[in-house]
Amino acid sequence: MFNTRNADNFSPAFLGSEGDALIFTSSRQFNKQILQKNNTITGLPNNNLFISKKNVAGKWEKPYILDGEINTVDGDEGVCSFSSDGKVMYFTCARQVLDREVGVEIYSSNRAGGTWSTPQKIKIFADSTVSVAHPAFSPDGQTLYFVSDAKNGKGGKDIWKATLVNGECKDIENMGDQINTPGDEMFPVMRANGTLYFSSNGLPGFGGLDIFKAVPQKDGSWLVSNMGTPVNSSEDDFGMTFEGNAEKGFFSSNRTDFKGYDAIWSFELPDLAYILEGKVVDERGDAIPDASVRLVSNNGVNARVQTKKDGTYRLKLDKDMECVMLVSARGYLNQKGVLSTQGLTTSKTFNLDFKLSSISKPIRIENIFYDFGKSDFNSTSIEELQLLVKMLNDNPNITIEIASHTDFVGTNVLNLGLSEKRAKAVVAYLISAGIEKERLTFIGFGEDKPVVVDAAVAKKYPFLKENDVLDEAYVLKLTPDQQEKANQINRRTEFRVVKTTYKLY
């Protein structure tokens, strides 16, 4: 298809997003009437850029040398990249003058119809003797990635980046030690979603050059992972290109050639599936139908679904997503969630349930534990209080009242004071966690408001019936074990929404 015997064929690049034209680098002879010069360093014929196109039957046709002034008899051209619209090409050229190397440089050429314009040199470093190669253009057209052995690098050949302004590079910087090593990092390729692919013999791999995937993170760092087998081998693997947004394309490798010639290989990555599903319920565990589940990701996805009658929802995710979720329903407080598919190499189903708190009635704060007769909650309560902090942060326009209750053991005056101190302790914790004190009030009820058993409590404690009131007279009729459980139910801390318009107007 693209390969020939006794010649290097490498660094393929799709021209545009249609996937029907491929340009690649090759040292093959393109004209028997012209004597190709050998590279003074390798002793092999100089490289040129070739193109192959798909015919109407979807088959790749015989490659031919790229038209225009791109290729020269004396120069060594190759390793190209294109703007997102396919109208601008950036490529590497090592010119020779009087049988000596001038240096490796990057050129650009514009396409009008089927013709490429006269190449123009891209100015990168002030020192013209510094070699630059392997250009890769960012999807937004603002950044040029390239390879150089310039000073102040990490060693060997490094990947650098620069802002491209009118054919001149500004703000040049090394990609740093997450990408570069004392070894060689080369052949960068940038996908439309911002993921960078490159080859390295300095990062842990299988031998020779391996292809790595680098996913950008929110903090400006990169999540780097080896592409693994069968893409990588014990030999050199590099120069990957993808067919648009599909997980297939071509790359270069010399894995099966005993002479070490590079060849172009095709690949198709597994079709990974990422699913998010879950259920939205109220504080009693009952389903909330028609709740809104909204998902916004770092790569532009903005999806919204409604829960079914049973409260369930289901969403399909893309790879390398950082997602923020917002779940809302009429009469309930909002709740947020986060998840990520970045760096995953196998399919996965995420399960994320949400429990929404009612706006109109008090909500028990579960797992708040106090030592007997004391107002300070113990360390096992922190996790539950952090959930309350999150709820307040998810709903910045509400104010709440914290109310604490005791059982009937002890005097009413003592219980009233103790419950107030307990509620005050919760408020103090919330303020220390960053919640504005103006959003919080507290009150202690002592034993004055015993629990009225609802369906959820009755289900959990079969000896109780719905609508039973757990006052002193009722509890004393129970067995000693049942009395302790009923008193435990009465000992509670709750919150209720007081206002939903805090700092809203």
C-alpha cells in the first residue's frame, strides 16, 4: 500500500478530517530520470513527501510525490502537520549547500486548490544553527509544537512549544519534565481534543521509541501513559496519525525489518464504552422522578437527562472527560458530583447515586455522635458534617437552621441547654469549614419535639408503626432494648431551610 522495499516510509499525516488523503515521508525513488542525492549523514537517499488518496471504492491508490515546490533535489523533506482546515502545512526540511548540512528547519506552505505555495521558513530560535523539526499544529491554530536539541532542555531531543504569530514563534518554552527526559522525545502529534501523542526512548517502555499519550489536565499538567502493545514493540514506534475523531489510523515502525527500514502500519484501537448510571432519591430513599441530571465536561459536552419514574438515569460518556454534574428537582436542594474518564484504557460503567434534601421539611443529619451528656461531637461525625458543608456549597443561596434534640432522660432544663450547645457546636464547625455565619442559625429543643415515625423509620424498626409519637409515655411501654433504640431515634440533629434567596438579589 504505502511501503516499499529498501526505503524508509514513515510519519503519515491525514490531510483534513475526511480521511481520504494521506501524506507521508519516504526515501523511495520517485523519478528514474533524476539521480537522487544521498543524505550526507545517513548515506541514504533524501526523504520527500508523498501523497496517497482513496478512490471511490475506498481503496488507497499508489502514492505519488507531492506536487508543488515542497520537495527539492538537494533537501531532505518530511514529517509534516496540517492546520485543522488542511490549508496550511508545516514540514521539516534539512537543506544541503555544497554538500554540507545547513541544519534542520521547519517550513510552512499554503494550499490553494491542489497546489502548494512556495515554502516559507518558520522563525523559531534567534540562533539559526539550532535545529528544529517534527512540527505539530494545535487544533486552535495558536500553538506550534516541535522537536529540538536546543540548550536548556532536559537532554537529548525535547519537545517544545511556541505561540505562532505571522510566521514567527513567540513565547517559546520547553514542555517540561512530564513530557521530556534525558533521552529523546520526538514526533509530536496533536489531536482535535487537545491530546498529545509523541514518541520517547526515555520514558518507561518496551524498547526503542515507544508512543505515548498525554492528556491535558485542568491545572496545566499532563497525564502521560504508554500506548502499550500491540502499538508499541521492542523496536522504534512513532509518528501516529488518527482518521478524524475515529480511534484508527496509521503509525510508523521498524519492528519487522531486519535492515531497520521504517514502514507504515495501520491500527484500530478498541471501541471503549463509558456509561454513567444511577438513581436520584429523597432523604427517605424514595425515587424522585423527572429530576434533572446535567453534565458539563472539559471538552465541551453539555448533556441533560430527566430521571425515570423509578428515579434512575443513564448517560453515555466520552473518553478523557473531566465532568461536573448538577442534579436538581422541584422542592429539593441541588447536589453536585464529579467524575473523570481520563487515563482509562478499558470500558467502565460508573454508578453515581444522589440523595436530595427537601426544602420544605427538617432533614436529619445522620451519624452525628456525641459523648453522653456532652455537647462536643466526636471525630466519627466529621464525614457527615463534610457532606453538609458540600450541600451548602452546592446551594449558595440558602440559609439553614440547625436544631438539636435529646431523649427524655434527665431534666427538661438540662436537656434544653444540652441540645442548644450541641446545635451550636455544629454551627461552629460549619463556620470553620468556610460557610458564612450569616447563613446559619441554631436552636435546641431538648425533649420537647419527639420523633413522629414515618414510613422509612417504621421500615427500619419493625416494632414501630407509622405516625407513632416517640414521647416519654410511649417509649416507657416498650421493652428495655426497644426503649434504647427509640431514645436513639429521638437523639438527633436536623437542619431545615429557612431562606432560598440569600444574596440572590
